[in-house]
Amino acid sequence: MTRANVVRALLALAVLATSCYFAFSKPARLGLDLRGGTQMVLETKDSPTVKAGRESTDRAKEVLQRRVDALGVAESTITRSGDRRIIVELPDVQDPTRAAEVVGKTAQLTAHPVRTNDGKPKQGEKIINDEQGQPILIGPAGLTGDGIGSADSGFDQQNMSGWFVTVKFRGGGGATWEKMTAKAACGMGDDRRIAIVLDGEVISSPAVTQDVQCNIGITGGSTQITGDFTPEEAKNLAALIQGGSLPVPVEIIEQRVVGPTLGDAAIEASAQAAIIGILLTGLFIIAVYRLVGFLATVSLACYALISYAALVAIGATLTLPGLAGFVLAIGMAIDANVLAFERAREEYADRPGRGVRRALATGFDKAWSAIADSNITTLLAAGLLFFLASGPVRGFGVTLSIGVLGSMVSAMLLSRVLTDAVLSRRMVARRPKLTGLGSTGRVRQWLERRDFDIMKRRRLFLGISALAVVIAISGIFVRGLNFGVEFTGGRLVEYSTSQPMSIDTARAAVADAGFPRAVVQSSGTDDISVRTEKLTNAEVASIQKALADKGGGQVAKQRDELIGPSLGDELRTKAVIALLIALLAQLAYLAIRFRWTFGLGSVIGMFHDVIIVIGVFAWLGKTLDGVFLAALLTVIGYSVNDSVVVFDRVRELWGARPKAQFAEVANAGALQTVPRTVNTGMGALFILAALAFLGGDSLTDFAIALLIGIVVGTYSSVFVATPLAVVLERHAKSPPPRPKLKRQPQRERTDSGAVI
């Protein structure tokens, strides 16, 4: 074994050992859409005295953290996003009403003395209903939330008198409370009460007990509120008191609630899709590339381990779209192997005397340029998703990026080590057909025999593409685009029913509940989704009851998404910006890396793919949401990926034959890369087909968008981007690329090798 391969082998063992350590020692961090729970995005607003900004939002975050901690929600997270937004994640909390009431309270927390209500409030006094709905007269605030340190709920084990709330004061709060209770202890009836007011409502108005002496009050820096509390009421009251005052008002602009069963089903479906996809992809690659295909499949399994370990190691949150990205990347990971194997086949066909091992080493070396360029374009799309998308869709960008990097490690390190080790055996090297590298493949041989001249018929293919674009655009104008609540604002609630319910019955139930204009659709076998502009938590519960009354049996809420109109407009704008930046970024990279004619041809082909995918979704009436945006940006990356491989080959052929007609060179390059394009596309199609059948509604639409995109992208790289480059080259003034200098042939040595 050469020194280079020894180094590669040691690196491969180190990578696998590290991956095993992280994969089996640390659990994956699941997002709320997989684990179940509630996520809210709050936006701070200007108050009459305080302007919302980074500092006031940080102080509001601290108050919200105290409130959430008092709720006792395990592993909750609160983070600031930008200058004015706060993201609150509450795992396992399925009741958005409770979460919104506790977390979203915005007004000042104050404590007021209660006076005898004679119906004549004096200056600074006002009449307000207490927690029982009875009118009481309260005086000016004597204590604010700044004087409260902490609050906790508990149960009186000694006297079995029920639940209570203990409040501890800080700063001068204890002395202020002592004065207030000392004065209240001298009164009778309502005069002995103290009202705790939050958000303009009385949350508690306890009376000072008889054992507190007049003019002495409650000392010790703490107090205890008793009453006829349930456990939930005591915990919520403690959370509100401990949270204290928010420095600025906050508004819920986004809310997502996902039931744990939905997350479990998504994880199970994605796992099944991954297993089925890997098996089918592996069988296909083995059938095409035989022994080296089998070794690439082994590397593919190792790739899944490496990518998962990297996800765990960096502490990334695995979301539902992210899970789909992880599964999809498995199918795309075979691309680098296919590029290297096709190159190795060509090398062996040109110089069979050098043997399959040397042909494979040269194939890996020559494929490196195309592999690097195609992966960089995919990383550009994934990076845009991370920086411009929001919510769970950002997780797709993370997992796709990890998948791209993991695929390069899998192909250029693991697969190369395995194939080199096996092909170094003399018994194997003497049987080139067994290795899978002994011929250029049936597809390549068939294309060479037929001698297709695609560029000669470029007007025909460009005309077909133009017609497809016109049909797609007409669908957008005739049918319109069905934007999801992420882009329009509103609320989407998905219910599961224990008994099958027809869509007409469900619509009638929702109309009877007072929402005749709501969009009601079937979602899965026994699921009903309801979408409308405005829907309160109480109205969500009333729709659930109406569906149960109409014959749905047991009705459970599976998913609940609330998007404010301002956030919807912002996300829609970001989606357009993301697509435009994606087009410009890919154009700039390709123009620098290749020629402006190649870059422009690729971008026009990419635009062709995007329009067709959007048009098909318009004709089918499917929803365009954040997950669709993730699919669309992935289509952009895949489309450019294919074009890069074609143009990389065209550039190489043109450099070797600079005086040849460019149309002839482009045609040869396109035909030579067809086997790679078909084989890579098949690997991704197996995964996506499994996701489409097993992945549930969200992942099904995601898979359908990518299936369409991959088929169209495969077509456009050969029949749109390349013919356009031929047309554009007529207007280019730059000379053909310089031919690569040929190295002087050296004597064959078995101990030579190149390190990448």
C-alpha cells in the first residue's frame, strides 16, 4: 500500500471512530416539530416610555425566562433573534392557551391596597373585577414587579389545606410589603385584602390573615398566598408573579404547536424512507458498477453515520424538514462516487494496460474538480436557506450542508480507501469486468453508437422548454399560487379523527362553528386541516368540538401554526430575496469558475426548472410554504450541480481541441456526462419516492417538488443550459480555454499515488 493510501486509511479510521463516539454517546436534539410542544415567536413593541431594541428585548427575555422556569417546563429554551424578537420553545406543552396566557402577559405587575367599595373611587383609585369576577375598589400601586424576587407553588403537607404560592421579595420589596400588610391588618372586610394586578386584570387578591398584627405586617422578606387553588392554578400564579414586569409590550407573531404523535410518525417514516432509499440506491449502484459499486454502498452506510455524528456533535436541532434533508443527502451522496467511477471507466478504456487500480486513482483525481464545483453550488443554496429562511426550514439548510460535506468525506476518503485496498489484490485486478470498471457502460456505448447530435437540434429542444415554461406560467396566472400561512399570515390547525370523516362533513362542521369561509382540507387518512386568517385559541377549541359532534369520534389537535400578517409579509419578501440571491450567486460563481456564457446558460436553465416546479404546484393547487421554499432552493442547487458537471467536461474537451467547433465539443461533453447524470438522479429518485409514499403530507409535497425538479433539472442541463451556451458563445470574445499541459509519461510504479 502506498504512503498516500496509508494516510487516507488512518484518516478514515479516525473519522469513523470519532463518528461512532458522537453517534452513540450523545442523543440527537429534536426540534419541537418532531418532539412535540409549543414554539412562539414574540416581537417587542415600543411603549410610551421605552423604545423596543436590543437592550429592552434582552430584559424582556430575562422576565420571560423567569416565567417559563416557574412553569416547570423541562428543557425549555428562550433566545433572542435579531433586535426585537424572542423565540420561546416549550417541549411537551400542547396547550397554546396556557402558554400564551403565562408567557405573553405584557403589562406591569403591581400590588394595590383594596378599599371598601362604596362606588365612589377617589383620585388614584379605580373599580376593577377581582379574580372571581366581583367588583372591588383598589388604591394606587404600592409595590411593583421590580420588588419581587421569586415565586413558587407548593402543597401544604402538614395541614392538608391545599395548594399555595410562596413569594420572596428583593431589594426594598420586603419592606414595602411589610408596610402594606401592616396597614391592611388594621382594616376589616375588603380593607384587609391586597390585589395583585397583571395586564390590567386581578390575578389574585388575598386577605391578610388574622394572626398578622395591626401596624406590624408580614416580615421576613416573604409571604404566602393561600386559596382554593388547583395545582395548575398555583403553578401559573407563581409563574406570573415571578416573571414580574416586561419592560416593553410583546406580541405573538408566530406560534407552532405539534403533537408528539405527529413527530413520532415523521421520524418513523423518515427512518423507513432512509433504509429503503439506501437499499434501493445500493442495489442500483451495485448493478451498474458491480464490485466498486458494492464498496461505494458500504461507504454510503458510513456516510449516514458520519453525517448523523456531525449533526449531534455541533448540537444542531433536527427538524422535520431537516430530517428530510438528511434523508435526501443520502441519495445525493452517491454522486461523487459516480463521477469518479465514470472517469475511471474512461481511463481504463483509453489505456487498459495500466490496470483498473491506476485507472480508478486517475478517475478520482480528475473527478475532483467537478465534485468540488457541484458541491459548492449546493452549499450556496443551503447557506441561503440558513440565513434567509426561518423556523424549522433552517434545519434543512444545516442538514443539507452537513450532508454535502459528509458525502465528500465518504467518497474521496472512505470509498477511495476501500476500492484501492480491494483492487490492489491481483486476483481482482485481473478481472476488470468484475470490478465494474472494465467497460464504459451500456448507456454510454448506446449513445456512442447512435451518435446523437443534440446541438444540431437545439432549436427544437429550446422550443420544447419554452413551451413548458409558458404552460407553467399560465398555471400561475390561471390557477394562482396557494400560499401557506407562513407567507400569508393566519392560522392552520390540523386535527386527527378517530373515525373517518368526509371533507364535506368537516366543512359543514367548521361552518356551523362560525367559520364558513375557512379553508378545510383532508390531510392524510383521518386528518382534517383548517386554515383561516384569524382564529383565537377558544375558537380552535370550538372547531375541535364541532368536528367531534359531527361524527369524528375522538378528535385530537395534531398541529397548530399561527403566523402574524407582518411576519407573513416578511417571510414572503425573504423568499423572493432568497431566490434572486440564489440565481445571482450561482451566476457569479459559474462566471468566475468557468465562462460567463456557461454561467448564464446554467442560470437560465435553473430559472426554467424553478418556473416549471412552481407552475406544476400551481396547476395541482398544492401549498407553497417554507418547506416548498427549501425544496425549490434544493432544485436550484441540483440544477446547477448537473450543469457544472456537463460544463466541466466541455471545458476539458475544448481545451484539448481548441480549434474544433464549439457546438461539436459541447455535444460530445453533454453525451459523455449523461451516464453520470442518469445514475446520480436515480439514486436521489429512490430516496424521494420513498419519502413521497411514507413521509406524510408535509414531506410528500417536499418530495414531489424535488422529484419534479430533479427530472426537469436533469433535462435542462443537457437540453437547455448547454444549447444556450452554444448560442451565447457566438457573442463571446474570449478565446477557448488553454489546453492542459501533458505530463511526460513515467515508468509505472506500484507504490505511487496522489493525495487529495
